[in-house]
Amino acid sequence: MCQFLGVSRAAYYKWRHRCPHQRESENEEIYKYIKELEEKHHYIFGVKRLVAYVNKETKYHVSAGRIRRLMRKHGIKASILVAKHDRKAERKEFILGNKLLTPNAKHDFHPARPNEVWVTDCSELQYGIKNGGKIRVSAIKDLYDHSVIAWRIEPTETAALVTDTFSAALLANQGVKPNIVHSDQGSSYTSGQYNTALAGAGVTHSMSRPGTPGDNSPMESLWSHMKTEYFDFEKPLSLEEITALVADFMNWYNNSRRQPTLNGMTPVEYRNHAVQKIA
């Protein structure tokens, strides 16, 4: 065989009895970890998210390039494709109603500390054999650490639903109020009931410009993650089942879903870290 392959017997036996390099052994362990993680979560993780998990939850420290090479070598591909957009920056007239716009119509989505700005929105989910059942999920998210402060569900979106979500957020946050709550201009958010609740708590109401969903993109991002990373793989058949699944997603999102924009931390880890710094 050695003669046929054109190699010496000494070279063959040296190769056969070689010990793997440390980096090769590390790569094998890292591959096993990311393979198990992807299989457990329906292959929803891309390179950046895998880097965050490996660096935070294993003894190894990896770069995006290393993870990308391992994924390419072993044929691992994320099940969620990130859409590519080629948009020209829009410079629209500054509207005083949107408190998250800078004077040059850019978005200010980066408050300096927790509880400065909360964002809120509602989204629809379906359940049942033929998706005949529908619910509206209302949630409030802190713009600083991306954590979901509170959420509620009802069959339809109403002023009572969004007002109840705001009250639940204050209760969950031990009464600490944000300076601003941002929403779109849906009828539930422009209602007297909701705005009276905000004004009574001394909270400023900020609203997106009409026809500009990007003004509330942090909440659109939450709904996208909820549907593409979770409910695309679940088929709830009853109201009780979908309610339990929403609760499970919110818990996973807050406590287990690591985010590169939060230095690889989960929202709760990042929030607790900020509280400790302030203290």
C-alpha cells in the first residue's frame, strides 16, 4: 500500500501513531458542543450567537472565524436566514411625538442605563389544528438590556390589554418607572385609557411615525425571534398550550438567549450587571 501511495513505511507509521495537536482536540470538543446546541434548538444559531455561547458557557475562547470554519467543515448551517437589505437612509422630518429620534431623524435606541426607555407592541399568534384560534401577545421590553419586563395575552388587542401590560411591568419592576414608553400609533396605544395610565405614572409617551415600523424595530425584533426561533417549531393545539409556550419563550429569551450586542450575556445577566455597577 505504501508503495502504491508513494510514501515510505516510516512516514506511514508516523502518521498512524501521531497524537492530535491541542487545537485539533479543542476543535473537536467545540464542534461537539455547538452540534448539541444546534440540535437542541432546531439549528437557529448563527456564527455570532455560537461565539457568545462557546465563550460564556465553555472553557474555550473562540473567534467568529474559528466557528465559521468549524461550521463549514461539518456542514452546519443555521435554519434562519438573515434577510439582506439595501436601503438608503431616510431623512424624514423630525416629529416631536417620537422621543427616540435625533434631530437628524436617526434612531436613539441606546439608553445609558436600565428603566430609561421601555418599548411596547402587540403581535398575533395562531393555534389549533387549522390555526383557527388566535391570540394577541402584548409585551414591554427595556431598551437598555432587551429584557421583557412584562407580557400579557388576550384574544384581541384592546386598550385594556396594553394598559394591563403597563401595570404589570410596574409591578414586576418593583414600582420603578421609566422616563419614556415608546409604542406605535395603534388605536389601543392612542386610547384615553392607556394614555391616562402613562400620565398618571408620570411617564412620557413616545410614538412611532405613521407607516414607519422601523421606529419601533426593537419590538419588531422580539416578535421576529419569537416566531422564527421558537413558534416555527411548535404547533400548539389549545389556548392553554400556546399560553404555556409563550411563557416558556419569554423565560428562555430573558434568561438563556445570549446576545452578541449584550457582550454575549443574556438580558437578565446584562440587567443584573448594570444594577451592580450603579449600586
